[in-house]
Amino acid sequence: MVRVALLADEFRPDVRDDLARRLGIPVAIEGSAYAAAIGAGRDGAPEIVVGDGSRIRVELATRRRSGDSPLLRATGVGRGVHTIFDATAGLGRDAAELLAAGCAVVLCEREPWLAGLLELALQRAGLEGRCRVIRADAIEVMRSREEPRPDAVFLDPMYAPSGKRALPKAPAQALRELCERTPTSESDLLDAARRFAVRRVVVKRHPSAEPLAGERPPNVLRSKSVRFDIYPPLHGDAEPA
Ligand SMILES: C[S@@+](CC[C@H](N)C(=O)[O-])C[C@H]1O[C@@H](n2cnc3c(N)ncnc32)[C@H](O)[C@@H]1O
């Protein structure tokens, strides 16, 4: 079922049809029959319009570097990690922080319309030299070995509705409602990531959540609202995480 549509009256007809095709979504006169709609911001860039009318922007360019943030420390940026595979890219907020720190990031997102918004954000940010978006299931991509192996794989999968989230804020809640698919197998995701990463796998969790697939990590980095579980890779040339 298509859950997202493009709002016809917010775009010029030529832009609207091209955008609908790029995102793989229908054009709607009004969005009430859909879980969310794509509207135009003041600058014409697409925005996700959710049920309560609030708008979410997918942006990969950030104003400032976040210095020594828990995400950068957990992923090992500045300590040998330069290339990162963000397997569950979502709205690209974590990726934007990694890009601002100078990393090369591959974003993988299986919701085609969301991957399309990330591609447009990437073009606006002018970061194509060190960032790409893949529209696919990350488990298949990591297992296929068609992509170069990254220093680190970053995972921030959805939680089951009854569980806790790593990002308990409105955009994350909206995202969960919009990305209703068969839940990703936690054990397949973690296993594929650990066989794909060269140096480490980092999983973002709510501080009180169970570890992904029930697998206790050897290293944990905690901050007030988030926990990062750090796993070594599963291959012969593993380095300590
Ligand atoms: C919690 S969100 C990630 C939020 C992201 N870290 C951010 O900063 O915006 C999880 C995302 O992972 C995507 N996802 C879940 N399983 C996936 C898979 N197997 N392959 C690719 N994307 C997946 C969902 O569609 C969703 O957009």
C-alpha cells in the first residue's frame, strides 16, 4: 500500500511530475487519505507533512561540526574510521553529523520515497563527492559484497511499537508510522553488518533497550538519551572495537 503522496498544489506541474516519479509516489489533490504527504518548503525543496500538519525536512548539510559527540566517539571518527555505511539511514540526521565531521558515508534506506528525499538532500548539500544513497535492503547490500567494505557500519533500526526508541522525538515517531514494513530481522542485520564492517559495528539504542538481537556488545558508550553498542567485526582481520 502506498502510504505517502505528493501534494499537487504545492509544486509547479513540471516539478511535481518529475518529483513524484523520482520518489515513486502518486500525486494527490489532498493528502488526507495518506499517512503523510510530500509538500514544498519555502525554497521549493520537498518536506514530509505528517498527520498533525507539522513538516519534516530531510537535510544532509549541517551548519556546524558537533566536535566530540557520542556518535562520533562511538563510531571511532578521528581514530581510524573514515568510511561509514549507514545501513538504516531514515531522515539522515545521524548521517549529517558524520558528514559534518568529514567522513565518507554511504546511506542505505529501503523505503524508496525516503531514499529519494535523501538523494535530493544530497544534491542540495553538494556532498556527492563523499556520500551516496542506496535504495535497497541493507542486509542484501551488505551480503552481496558488491559495495566496498566500510571502516564502520552504523545501525539505528526501528523498535517494535511497544519498545523504546533511540530517538523519542516527533520526527522519529512520524518515521516509524511511515515505514511500516516487515520488521527487519535483528539477528540478520547485526550478522550482515559484522561480516561487512572492517573495524566496528555501532548500534544506536534507547538507554534501557535490550541489545540488538539480544547480543550483548563488548563495548558500550552511554549518553543521557542514547546508548551506543559497539561490536567488533566477525572476520579474521578484526581490530579491537
Ligand atoms: C529509526 S530510523 C533511522 C533514523 C536515522 N538514524 C536518522 O538519523 O534519521 C530507521 C530507518 O531504517 C530503515 N530500515 C529498516 N530496516 C532496513 C533495512 N533492512 N535496510 C534499509 N533500511 C532499513 C527504515 O525504513 C527507517 O527509515
